[in-house]
Amino acid sequence: MKIGIIGSGHIGGTLTRRLRTLGHDVTVANSRGPQSLTDLAAETGATAGTLEDAVQGADLVVVAIPLRAVPELPAALFDGKLVVDADNYYPERDGDIPELLDRSLSSSRWTADHLKGARVVKVFNNIQAAYLMDGGKPAGTPDRIGLPVAGDDAEAKRAVMELVDALGFDPVDAGTLDESWRQQPGTPVYGTDRDADGVRQGLAAARP
């Protein structure tokens, strides 16, 4: 699969490493330009590119950047793309976004509204990078970490769940983008390493 990754921080960098290990063709981009990604590219065999390089021709694009930067992304570039939203809203970093502060919108719905035409699926936002790097296990392993996956497009969600499984985690259907607040910061599943049943219980226990 040809995968673009926007962002090279903890989650973006870890996914670059893990997805290259699985043999995917990965192009990674960040706001500082390809020259800042030389070491990561040399380490992993990924291609360091521009935003356009990472998105154009990609089968799937991971967005793992500060949420405040999402409106700066050129929406037309993402039209029709399967976009994995790994972002979280942190007011102390991202500033006051009224509809996210009062939770009238989930952060993924807010992102999807900016990237109209993209097929957005929420995942990887609740897991710590160390777990993502080293916590993957074969299917059927007891206590395999479960990851909530939310989205409106059933086909897109299914494709992302298959990728989650290939990375060594149990994908758990977390409903629609509007329901993805159940995996946001401050909820029972955020920052944890629960198994699939534990994730389901945590999603059900979440309160607005």
C-alpha cells in the first residue's frame, strides 16, 4: 500500500517506522520540509517529501499534526482520499476552538468539516507512541491491545481496521465520527493499553 504520513512527531514517526516494517511504500512530510526528515528516511527507507508528495497517489494518508494546523491543509488535495485522523485537541496547545471546547463537535468531525471530500477515519489518537511501537502482537494473543476506530464510511473504516490488525492490535468499531469523542482526551480509553473488551467497556463508560 502507498501511504502518506503528515507529521513526524511521536505518532507520525512511529507509524512511519512500523508501516515500513510491514513493507508499505511510505512518504512522510512535515511543516519543516523534506530536509528535516533525512535521518528518519535513512533509518526507515521511507521517502521524505512535501505535503503534495505524501498525499498525491497515496492509498491512505495519516494526519498526525497539531490540530490547530488542520485548517492550513489544502482541502482539495485530500478530496476522495482515505484519511486517518490521529489528532487530538489540546486547548493549551491548540488554542480556544469554541465548538471543541463545549464538545458540540468531536475533533474528528471538525477535521472532516475542514477536509470536505475526504473519507476520514479516527484511530491512533488514544495510544501512547511507546505502545504503538512495541505493543503489537499477533492476532489471538491474550491481552492484545485494542484500538478504537471511528468513521462514517464503512469501506474506509474496514480498510483501516485491517491495517490496525496488521500492525498487531485488535480494531474495535467505535461508531461514527460524531461518536469519536468517546476516544478523545479525558475519556476512559485515552492513553491506555486495554484489550478489545476493555476498549468496548471504556467507550460505553465515556461521558460527555
